Amino acid sequence: MNMGKKGLSFILATLMVAVLTACGSTSGESEEKDPALTIGQINWAENIAVTNMWKVILEDKGYDVELNNLNMGTTMEALENGELDASLEVWLPVQDANYLKEYKDTVNFSEATWYDKAKVGLVVPSYVEEVNSVEDLNEHKELFEGEIIGFDPGAGTMEVTQQLIKDYNLDYELLSSSEPAMLAEIGKAVEKKEPIVAPLWSPHWVFSKYDLKFLKDPKNTFGGVEKIHHATRQKFAEDFPKVSQWFKNWKMNDQQIGELISYVEDSEEPIDGAKKWVEENQELINEWVK
């Protein structure tokens, strides 16, 4: 079939436009759909809950999300060297101030917060009526055998607790373990109505299970209200502009985070609890990922 020069030129021009359009489209998608997005997960109840929640949300949007289990110190190092894309839990202005100071030039700490009413301090069971303040601890040292039952040694709150021991001249030893081990010790003590003192934080499911009270902290070593931020590696916002904005849009209240943690804790696998919560809260999630 003889099309003539004009017909052939028209077809070539049309094909060229189509190719250029396709290339432009592919380039635009690759910015947002990198197949390897890695989020750090720390073995804390609320961290497990929110990292699994975001894994569900992002995979629903077409991303391939890997959760990498690390402690807080290693998480910061991995963000600095680019092995991690994001960490979803940084407590400021007090608990993780040491990490902000050390990594502020090499890790992006978001000014946006996803929870604004966090609290940290030493807790005892409410039935320990004689102890209501950190200042009461030395007087009742024998009750607790001079031990504060702690968790991960790399956690900012553990470092603040060490500072608290110095500030109040407490004759106590801070024992390191893990969050599950610490919670197990609290559970055993409550079951036997025995005294125990440990550093804890809210939001946390443990307060709905046991009747615990925060001890007053007159020197304000633990600080007042803490806010929870997220952190990302350098250039994350350039590589994942949509996800970067979604993280900044993310906000949760007491009821929402409490329910999410409960769903995750009550499931055989954390991802299953997260999926259930995401399915029931699409309207809220749509506000984040708009």
C-alpha cells in the first residue's frame, strides 16, 4: 500500500508523540513507586502497630514495603547511611533529644507530629499507695529491692531514666531488658500485688490492662508533654514526594492509636491486626493520603 510521504510523516510524528508521552508517564510514576521502601521497626507496642499500619496503607497504594527490626540507635545509623528510608517514632523534645543532637545534620527529623499528647515517666501499680513521687523512692527502696525494671538499653527513655537517677540521687539500679520482658515483669508483679517501678509511656495498651500511675517528677527530668515525630533519610522527600507528604498529614488521637495497638496485640500476626484497623478507618486514612 502506497501511503505517500505526507501520510508516512504523519504516522512517524504520531508515534514520536506517543513514545514521548509514554516516557514522561513512566518517569513520573517511578518517582512515586520505587519497589524498595524500607521502614525501621522497633520492638515497642505502638511502633509495631504504626509500622504495620503504614505497610498496609502503602502496599494498598502499590508500594513494596519492607519492615526492618532494629533498636533506636541502629535505626538512626541506618537512616544516616541510607539503609533505611524512614523511622516512624521519634519522641521530642526530651526523650530522643540525644539522637536529634547527634543526627540533625544527616537525618531529616520532621517538624510534623502524628501524636501530640505523649507522656513518659516512672510508673508503679496504683496499689503502691506510699509512693506517689520520684522523691519517695529512696525512702521505700526496700519495696523495690533498689531496682527500676527497664527495657531496651538504646532507647532515649532509658538514657533519660539514668539522668533521673542522678538528678534525684536515687540509690537504684536501672535494669535493661526489652519491652516485652519489662511488661511481663509488670504483669507478674500486678498478679501477685507486689511493688514494681518501671519507665513507661503513653500511648500504651498496658494502661488499659493494669491500673498503673505515673510518679510525679518535680525536677521535670522526663519533661512535660512529648510529641511523636517521624524521621527519614536524606533525599527521601525527593524520591518519595507523595509518601513524604502522607507522613506529614498523619495524625492520631488517643482512641485511634489505642484501638490500633489493641488490634495488633490481639492478632496472631501484627499485620493482620493492622489490616483490620485500616479496613475500619478508611475515612481517616483518606485524609492522610489525599
